[in-house]
Amino acid sequence: MGNGKIQNITDIIYVIPEKFDNTQTFEMATEIEKLNSKMQNEGKQYILIGPGRWGTRDKFIGIPVVWPQISNAKVIVEISLEDFPLDASLGSHFFHNVTSMNVGYFSVNHRFIKDFITWDIINNQKIIEETKYFKHIRFNKPVTITMDGRKRISAITLNN
């Protein structure tokens, strides 16, 4: 979901896949709220990546945030993990915020060859902060985010 090109984002905040525990998602929501507040205070937007559904009411299928807890995310990425399958979000209230605020929404299913995250690149970036469940990393140069919602094609690429 989303259209256009964004070229001013240097930060990614993501759930550390090995630390994801769907019984601890309320704690994760509290952590992302604090990280989001720091980004707000710095006037920075970021890419948010995490397993399952962002904004779900069912804490076992994703992280039950409300919009103010992730309001500075410019792109939201829902991912599946080997032991945590992904059903893309369908909630109309959450998507109202995504569309009205021109926030990109990506769904990455690890079982599809065309869906992938290059974790090696992410894990080799400067760590700004690490919490119990999240890492906040920063690239030296902004990444390029390209979205074509009509064709359901999107990519986040490095600028060398």
C-alpha cells in the first residue's frame, strides 16, 4: 500500500526476529512507543518492521499498538517468521491512518521468493539503541523507498 518515492529516511526500528515472543507483545508496544517518542523529539520519521499485524487487538497475532505509539513511522512493514506466519492486516481504522497520513505499508512473507529483507545489510548498520525486543539502526545516507500500490510492488534500496 502506498504510492511514490521517499528519499529522506535514514532510520529503521525493528523487532529483533530472534527475540520475538507473541506472549510479550504488550511489552513490545510499550517499547516502540518510547522509541517513537524519541523519533518525534528528533523530528525524524522511520521504517518500522515487525512480525505479524501492527495495530491488532489480538496480542497473539501481532503487536497491539494504537496509532500514537507508532505515529512517526513513514513505512510500516509486517513480516512473517518461520514459526510465526503472517496474515496481512485488514483493520479499517488502522488503515485509515495509514492512507490518510500517506504512510507506506509493506507485507513481507518469508515463504515468497519475491518477498525478502536483507537482514545482513540491516544488521551491519550503526545501532542507535537496542531495547529488550527492538533495534534502532541508522544508515549513513537515506534509503530510497519506492511504492506502487496499484501493482503491489515496493522496495527499500540503499543509496551508495
